[in-house]
Amino acid sequence: MTETAAGPGFALPRGVEPGRAVVVGAGPNGLTAAALLAREGWEVDVFERAPVPGGACASAPVLGEGTVVDLGAAGHPFGVASPVFRELGLTDHGLAWLHPAVPMGHPLPDGPAALLHRDLEATAVGLGVDARAWRAVHGALVDHVDEILAGALGPVLRPPPHPVAMARFGLRAPWPADLLGRAMFRTEAARALFTGSAAHAILPSSRPLTAAFGALFGALGMSSGWPVARGGSGAIVESLVAVLRAHGGRLHLGHEVTDLRALPAADAVVLDLTPRQVLRVAGTGLPPRYAAALRRWRPGPSVSKVDFLLDGPIPWRDARLAGAGTVHLGGTAAEIRRAEDDVTAGRMPARPFVMLCQQQAADPSRATGPARGHTVVWSYAHVPHGHPGDVRPLIEAEVERHAPGFRDRIEAAVAMRPADLEAWNPNLVGGDIAGGSLAGARALLRPTASPRPHRAGRTGLYLASASTPPGAGVHGMGGAWAVRTLLADRRR
């Protein structure tokens, strides 16, 4: 099913005299910042080291002719709900969101899989005796998801735009997902479904704030969904580039910036970089206190990615999983907790948490021509930071556990270890896809404790990567908040 995103956009300060801006990095945040500024009448140049734009939001036929493989981000619960993507009208520039029949599934070792439907009531009913508890945890979030996103997808140290909605979210957010799951749910299906969503924090579910991830990811799936982009995640980037160029912005590919002093003169510079890279390119041009704060930034755990080409569909034991766009593989809530405990402690778990995407459940264009009749499978496992080992056998074993015969269907596979991911995209430091550790206060105060975290220490220099609020994900909101800060500074 194709759907155009609806809902509120992202407002910017008005009445600001345009100037000239330079953006370093053409990931979704950098391109969003550039597109917004160009639309406001600014002269904008974007410099990107890679030969193609997009950063970790890209697609390529790496499994052979006729395949479309998402090289980084795959499912997009935040993309379809993003206020700034709505504001930029990406669906008017070629982007189409395609929804699978089931947003997310979670197979269990014993019994049928737990399913997250794009409907609160259908999901609750499927959880049996936990139906009432599931509604209690998620109902208010589903009903007010746009208001909650307006607060959650931005800096923490500001007055919430919708205090009542954020208070509802706040009742759930501070808790460890493990504690909330055990307190609220009686069945393993509900606990595992919730904990699997919480695992997107790439933290043990015993840590504070992990319940926020479980509740919000679930609420998004049951409202705006977990769609894929038609033709691959690179289509999101193509639509951002189209908006940029429609307003006169310029994109310079294959142009690596190693020193900010080499950039053209500009009124503002926006960096879609991690703090480690900012320190490298800025040299001594940062205020000492801010530079010291950036040096305290630490990357988080990593992922190790494997894409498979199968000679047919995955032979799921529970056939309903064939319609799921995203499948969380990790077994019970307790098994997921143990795996994430190991990763955080620097140990490779015997059964890692695996996220698997079946984009073809919504988008048949992922295997055409010579690949027709085949299935492209996207997967990654959570691993310790920089883990050098081969995790393909572990991923295969976890899929085989719930889909006997999976291995027999593999025709080709491409693996990317953490070092490979960083070599492809330096923002993925050591294979960290979250823009830095989310442990403790780092989940909220990124990259420094500041009411204006997108200002890079001084007026005129701004940070717009996943290392700033609201963090990782293809939603462009880091770029949007950097532009809002930039325009507010200029108006003052």
C-alpha cells in the first residue's frame, strides 16, 4: 500500500535575511538543512566526500543485477512521521512510502509469533490476556503521536510544545523496558514484542529510558506505520536532492572537507558529522570548553550487517511473518536482555539480537529482471563496538531457528563488519549507527548539555548529525533543528 504522509510540518523563524551557507556532509540531516535554507532563499553549497549523496541512507544492487539493497537504513517509522519531511513535501518530489501488511513481527521459540499491526486494537487483541495492558501502555501515545513526536524529535532542554502529551509519554519513558514489561505484561509474546522495540536503543533493557524506545517505536508502528521507501532508501535522498536543486542549491560530490578553513566564505557552516570528525576538521577553531566537551563523546556498540539473496521466500515457521516488513529476532525478552548485556560489556553474545527487513513484503521492485522470483533479505546483529569477527553464521543460525531451511535458500550474501561500515561512511564510527553512545544522560544530552545543542560552540557554526537531538534515524530533524538555531541566531 502506498501512502502520503500527513500531519504537521516544521516551522522556522520568519523574517530572517538570507545569506550564504555551506553544508558539510550529504546525509539526510545535511541535505535537510541544505534544502530548508535553499527554500528560505539562501545560497547553499553542499560538500560530500562520497561519489553519491545519502550517507547511510543509500541503496545499490550489491547482490546482483535486478536487486535493490539498502546499504544502511531500511525501515522508516520516523521517516514517514517526520515533521520536516512533511514540511519539505518529499512525497511531491518522487518519494513514495510503501507499507507491508504487518509493520513488525517477533517470532518466539515456542508458540506463534507476536505481531505489531498498524492498528492498536488489532495488536492488542492478538496478545490475548495482555490486550488491556497493551492498550494502557500504548493507547495515549497512539492517539497523540504527532504531539509526542513534536516533543521527542527535538532538544530536551526546552519547554515541551505539547505538555500534556509529553507528560503521558514521560510516565512511560524513564523506566527500564525490562521492568515495565514485567510489571505490565503477563505473556512472553507481549514482553518480547515490547523489548524487541526497546532494543533499538542498543542498550540492555535493564537500563533507564529504554522503555521510551519500546513505547515510541510501538506507537509509531500502530499509527503511521513502519514503511519502506519505494525503490530503496536512496529514494528518500533523491527527493531531498530534488528539493535542494529546485531552490537553487548546489551539491558537490567526491569533495572531502578536511579543514574548515578551506571552505568558501559563508555566513553559516552546517556540519553533518560526528563530534570526532568535527574536532578533526575544525582544528583550533572551536571554543576550548566546547572542544573539551566534544572530546568526551564516545561511540556506542556496533552492528554487523549481512544482506542475503534467497531463491525464494524465507520459510518462516509462522507463515504470518512473510507479510512483516521488519522482524526482530532474539527470542524471549530475557534472551534479548542477556544478548544486549553481553554487547554492552564487550562480549559477543552466542545469540545476538538481529533485526531483519523484508522490504519485498511491501515493495516488489527490490528484485526484478534477473533477480525476479528471488528474495532480498536485509539484516544486522548488535555486536560489541568495533567487533572484528564474522557474525554471518550467528545471524543465519538465528533466522534458521525460526525459519528451518533458510540456509538452503541462500544464493548469495554480502557482509559488512563494523570496520567496513566506517570505511564506507565515517559517521559510523567503529560500526556505531546511533551517532554515539546512548548510555545514561547521553541519550538526552547530545553531544553536550546545552539548550542549543546544534550550535557548535559559536554562532555561525552548527552541528546537524545523529550525534545531536533527536539522534539517529532517517528523519532529517537534526538538520531541521540546526537550521532553526541558525536562523534564530541570525535574527538576533
